[in-house]
Amino acid sequence: MRRGDAAACEAILAASGSNFAVPLRLLPAERRRGSIALYAFCRLADDIVDDALDERQAAARLDRFEQQLGDGLAGLPVADPVLRAIAATAGRFAIPPRHLFAVIAGVRADLTRRRYETVADLVAYCRQVASAVGLAAVPIWGLRDGVPPADWMPAADACGLAFQWTNILRDIVEDRGRGRIYLPRESFVACGCEPAWLDGPVGDSADPGFAALAAAEAARCRRWFAEAARLDAVLSADGQRVFRAMYGVYGELFRAVETAGAEIFFRRVRPPRWRLLLGGLACLIGGPQ
């Protein structure tokens, strides 16, 4: 990876304020650069959609981004330093290209899809924008010698689902401002409420059905965290450090979301940064709990 390309990826991470910034610093240099390139790639793809003022223009930009990714992976010259960096990373760590293209497919869905009908629909989306990232990240972080894919891929998939579901629960208010409600309609109906109620007065969000919905979705997410914890046993020492730190940070964020209950429907949960860092440190020392 070119030094300038790595620096461009570093700048994107530094500007993001991401919860991943500190954990990624725990990796040795080459793995750290590869992981930051993966983060920057995902951030750029996501920003094309989130910053869009015009859906057609965003779709065209995303198409160009995808084409340039394909060119970079094929060894052709590309102008974007992040795409050069992720192409170099994919080659160095044998990352299947399908995981990178899945990320683009997932963010593309945000251009046209504002609601999800079923849990299966939302899980499929999360597998594109998050689980695919985990499946790409694990080869960069490092596995123990001789670990077959069947022993780590289900846990990496669950990790992506746990982290993304946590983001969805935390960001309900923010996403509503963009016209999106990710939680599926079938989950609302099962708890006796409707997504449309979120568009009403704040008092509507205090309906008992919303407390039940928050509890049900937190329970679903907690099961994925438990499955994701199995990843710790198959990672190398390098991989364990970064995974444990991320798991601890997101575990602390999830606990704040779970504790907030129905409040997540009308305010964004913002635990202090020191709590997240403390959660990461505790998990780094003691392992996933």
C-alpha cells in the first residue's frame, strides 16, 4: 500500500470520530493500515448515500465508485487513494471481493428503501453493510493457524449483526430525520404498535408497545453478541486485541441502548466516551463476557 494512500485513509478515520479508531490502533502496522483502509472504504461508500441531495446523482456516484473498485481489484489504475488502498489490502490479505461489493449493494439500498417489512429483510440488509465488513476484517486481523472458515465465519457474521443492530437501535431518531425506519414493521405489529406512530407526538412513543418492542429487539441483539463472542477463541493474538476492544466498546454502547428502553424512540442514546473506552479496556483484559 502506498504511503500516501494509507495517509488518506488515516485522515478519514481521524475525521470520523468513530468508535473503531482506538481499537484499530492496537494492531501492528500492516494489519492496522489494512483495517483502516477497509474502514475508509466503507465510510466513503456510506457518505455517498448519506450526504446525497439528489438520489439520481448519488446512484451515479455509487455506480462509478463500484466500477473503480472493480478496476482496482483487477489491477487497473484508479485515481481514488482509498480504492487503491482497499484493492492493495484485498490482495495482501486474500479478502474475497464479494464482501466489498456487498457493502456497496447495502448502501445502495438506502437510496430507495425507507422501510423494512420483515426481520429477514433487515437481517439481509445488515449482512451487506455490516457482516460483510466483519468477514473482510477477520483475515486482516489474523486467525490462529489452521482455523477453517466454518469455525469463524458464523461468529463474524453475528458480530456484524450485533454491531449494526446496536447502531440501528441507537440511531432511530436520527434515521427518522432522514425518512428511514429500519426496524421492521412485523416487529412493531408483534408488540401492538405501528411505525407510523413514530411520526406523531413524543407522547405516542411512550406507548407500552414501544417498551415491549425495545426489549424484544435488545434481546435479539444480545443473542448475536453471545454468538459473536465465540470469535475470540479462533483469532490470533493480534486479532484478539482489536476484536476484544471493539466488542467491549460496542457492548457498552449496547448496554446503554438496552437500559434506555422505549427512550430510544425519541432520543439518541449518547453514553460518555469514557464509558465506551472503559468497556473496551475491560474486555481487552478479561475477554468477551
